[in-house]
Amino acid sequence: MDKVIYTEKEMSLIDPKPGTAAAAARDFGIDLSLTVSNLRLTPEERIKNLDSQVDAIRKLRHSLRWISRASERVA
Amino acid sequence: MKDVERQIELISEFQIECVLVGGVAATVHGSSIPTQDLDICYSRNNANLAKVIRALRAANATLRGAPKDLPFILDEETLRRGLNFTFDTDAGKLDLLGEVLGVGGYDKCVEHADEAEIFGSRHYVLSLEKLIASKRAAGRPKDLLALVELEAILEHRRASESKAPESQ
């Protein structure tokens, strides 16, 4: 994959200054590189992206089969 | 599956007067946090209630999270007697809100809405500022998670707007 090049404005989210809302979000655990990727899209593309993500999670859940559970395995 | 896309097309097809709010509105503003349902704040005038009912029937809507034996008639009178409803539909999970916490009803939401062209139609989307107010008012853990990202997006947007004239 190609390396992502961020603009100066985008860098304020990727590498926020202390005391900013972006820094608070990062410290809260938000991956703001995903936010930047989303902000590059149109509103319609953002919704299509959301639908794809939700569909992928749904398919994963559907295909998931537990082989065994740690709590049930005998040591 | 394109749940949100299909739901938005349903809104367009039946010309429902509503404002996109909640997680999908956050997505439209740039949030990366996934959501599985579409929340709309709908106009409660009689003509719109009729449109909403036609759309819900066309999408085979059933009440979500309610006991199967709970008597429920999907008609305008039911909507009139209630305010907020959660539905499962052929097009996914759809939540109807008569009011949005921290903002108000449909008229207030429209007053504070942006317009976006989505899938060939224009739709009202609750403004980022009011979306933040609604998340703050709701105050659930998932709202707080969304809140911090939305505040970062707002800060980024304001910085971009204030820098824009210099770059021209």
C-alpha cells in the first residue's frame, strides 16, 4: 500500500497539539487517521463506506464459529 | 447489503419530511464510528405521518425490541399517540424520533440543519454543532465516544474555514 500523505490541516488531527479537541479525542482512544480518511470522502461516499463496514461486521459474525472456548478447555 | 443507502432512498421515494440525526448524521459529517441504525427526526404533521406510514408498510416494518405478542397497529394514530419508535425494516433498523435531546422537535432540527445531496436527493442533516449538543445531552457512554470525535471534527472544520481565505 502507498504511504498516506497528510496535508498540514489534516496533521492537526493526526498529530494534535496539546489542549485541543483533537488531542482529547486521541487520548480518548479515537483513531483520527480514520476520521481524516472519512473527511476526504463526500457525504454519499461516507454512507457507502459505513454500509460496507456494517456489512463486513455482519458477515464476520455470521461466519464465526467457536471451535472451543477458553473457559471450557481442560488445562 | 446497503441498509442506510436503502433507507435514505426510502425517505426520498416517499418524500418524508425529516432530518437525519444520530450516528448516520455523524457519519455524514465525517465521523468514523460505525452505526447500524438510521435515526430520523420526523415532522409530525398529518400529511407527513401518512407518508411515514406508507414507507414503513412498504418496508415491512415491525417494532424492534418489543415482545412479539405486544399489540401494535402500524397506522397514523399510533404515531400520533407516541413520539419515538424503533423499527426493524426490510431496509434495516430505522428509528423515528419526534424530538432530539438537546435540540427539540422537527422544526428546531430543520432550523439547525445542513443540506446534503445524498443518492440523488437533497436531505436535511442535523448540523455538527447541534449533533454535538444532542450527544452531550444524551450522555450515554456511546454518545461520549462519538462526542469527542465530533468535537475534533468541528475544531478541524473551524480551523480550515478560518485558514481558507489566506490560501486563496
